[in-house]
Amino acid sequence: MSSGLTRPIAWRQAQLQRLDGLLAENEPAILEALSADLGKPTVEAYFEVVSVRQELRLAQRKLKRWMAPRPVPVPLAQRPGRAELVAEPLGCVLIIGPWNYPFSLTLQPLVSALAAGNTAVLKPSEQAPHTSALIARLVGRHLDPTVVAVQEGGADVAGELLDLPFDHIFFTGGGRVGRLVMAAAARTLTPVTLELGGRSPAIVLADADLEVSARRLAWGKGLNAGQTCIAPDHLLVEDTVRPALIERLQVEFQRAYGDDPLSSPDLARIVNQAQFERLLALLESARRSGRVLSGGQVDPGTRRIAPTLIACASASELLRRGCDDDPLLAGELFGPLLPVIGVSGLPQAIDLIRQGPKPLALYLFSRSQAAQDRVLTGTSSGGVCLNDVVMQAAVPELPFGGVGESGMGRYHGQAGFDTFSHLRSVLRRPFRFDLPFRYPPYGDRLALIKRLLG
């Protein structure tokens, strides 16, 4: 870094081109690893490849513009000076990837880091061992090890890496580990980006198109067996359409995964036994209380759980006693269980959302512009998607990130470039026009200075 080798655009474009080659030459192996780790259908596994490819294409196309100095206006008293922000590399960054999208969410931030002129150390998730091993092998083959290194291993390896003085740490995962990352970074005053999860509610109002809404919600919840940080976590459905929406959701889940969802080639599996047992305990608790509306089939041998609709207490009851009283609503589900809560209307739904931590994603299904505006002004979340789910993350130039407990910092497109850059403030002043009024002795210049400076 000190040599300035990584600063030229040619170097950065060369690294991005190597990453592009990694994707182009190894797509079958990537899809196979994702299937081995999570049972991902080929189409869903391909989503991971294409998301990295889109990030690459955007960076390759826009890099010159992102790197260009950004002019900043200067006050009259400092003219003919010129101010600008100059993006410079941070140095060597640490990227810790998650297990749910172990390929894309490890390499997408790497695209931004390389575009910004950094070197990087990748720590893929040990919970997705086939993908982790593949990343290590492919990065070693396609990229210079002095530019990108991969460190495989578990929590002990992550802990050792966090003790090193990186210039930035980018972590994707859960809030518990995110707190540990932030605490470790505090010891060396290393800046962090935390891409965390959080309960992402979906509001469905009576004026929504229930057929389309149900189809999109079923897709978003079934995607990767619900193991998506921005999957709809629970539904807040206006009471007048709650029965009809439940019926439509049942139809859409059956359409997507058939009469025997556990044998469907389009349903992924739960990543490991611990996560499977956690979800199974929640499902069995709901089953004992008679709240399972549909689904609920499980196969311990393959760690598959069918998409399952579960009835919850009314919003009025939850507002009175708190969501944490229901285990299904006490934290992020991260699985194919979908609780359904009846609400009297949008105000009650907003009250319930504001009772908990700020979500990573918030969804509203409604034709009403007034309702959409009310959600935008009455809530806070990392992102919002209106009349659809998950698709906001597929817009390459739309920044992605959380707020509050759902994360800090953002990436994708120029936001990612800026995350891995130091925007250096630069003021250029000429030698001419060196006006004497700012130098002592000041004499009686106060009135003149007031007129010039305000």
C-alpha cells in the first residue's frame, strides 16, 4: 500500500477482471458447492453468482467516475482556492462472510474493496465448508496472494484475525457476533461495517392485490428455506383480509413446492443441525399450542422444513404484553416459519413495528400512496420495498445496509466504494491574491472581516 501500487485505475481494473474470470471459469463448481452446503436449487445458487457479477460490471463501468475528485464549493474569502474530496484506499481490510449466502456475501464486498484500491483478507464461513474451501482455492488461483488472502477456520481463526490491525473490518452475520466484532475493533480503533439481520416485517393492507402479494411473499419466505437476512420475518395483515391472504399463501406454497414439499427440488435445506433443532423447537411449540395453519412437515435426515404458516396473537395483545413474550417474534427466525398477525389497520401495524428494534428491511403491500408515505415517515429501517420482497437487494446501485441493531454502514455500488475509501479533504490555494486582512496586526479590520466572513 505504501508504494502506491494499488492506487492507479489500471491496477484496480486488473483485479476486477481477475474476479470476473473467477466467476466465468468456475460457475458449475460454485453452484455445486452451494448445493452441497445448503441444498440450494440451481436457480437460487445462480442468484449468488449473478449478484457478484452485477456488482463487478457496475464497478468496472463506473470506477473512473467514482475515483475522480469530487469538487466542493469554497467560500468567497478563500477564492480562487479549490476544494475537493479525493477517495484514497484505506489499506488492508478484513471481510468476514456469512453462511446463508456464503459465496456472494463474501465476494460482493471484495469487489468494492478492490475497486477502492485495497488489499483484503477473506474469512469465509466455516458453516458452509464446501463454499469456504472453494473460495480459498479459486482466490488463490485467480488473485495474487499479496492482494487477497483467504483464511479458513472457525471462531478461533476469526478471533485471531480480529486481533490484527486491519484498516477496516466488514462483517456480515448476526447481532451477537457483530457485537463481538465491534468490541474487538474498538481495541485498535478500527472502523467497522456491520451487516446484521433483524426481524423484517411485511404489512399487507386490505387494498393490496392479494394474489400477487401472496405469490411474492411465498417466494421471499421460501427462498433459501427462509435463511435470508431480508426475508419477510412475519406478516402484519389487516384483519379484514387475513383469512383470504392465508388461503392464497397456502395455494402459492403448494404451487411452488408441490403436495410433498420435503421432496421438492426447489426447497433448500437448513444449514446445520443446530439451526435445524432451533427451528424445530419453535415449530413444535407452535404445534402444541394449535397455531400451525399449514405446512409443518419436517425431515430430520435431510434437515428440511416445509414453509409453515403460524397464527400469532393479535396486534392488540402483542402491544400489551410485548412481542418478546412469543418465541416466534422474540428474534430473527431465519427459517421457513412465517407467523401471521392480525392488525386493525396501518396505524396499529406501525405501532407494533416501532415497539421493537429497527428492522433491516420493511415491506408494505398496498395500492395507497398515502399508506406508503405513512410507512416511510412513521418508521425507520435499513431499507424499504413496496409491494414486493427481497428485490431491493438486487438493485446494484441502491445502497444496502441496516440501522440500529440491524447494522451500520452500507455497500453496493458507489456506497461500497465509499465504505472502503477514505474521502480525503483537500484544499488547493494559489500564491497569488494573498490578501493581508487575515494577518496581524489586525488594527480596526473587524468590520471588514465581518462583511467578508459573515
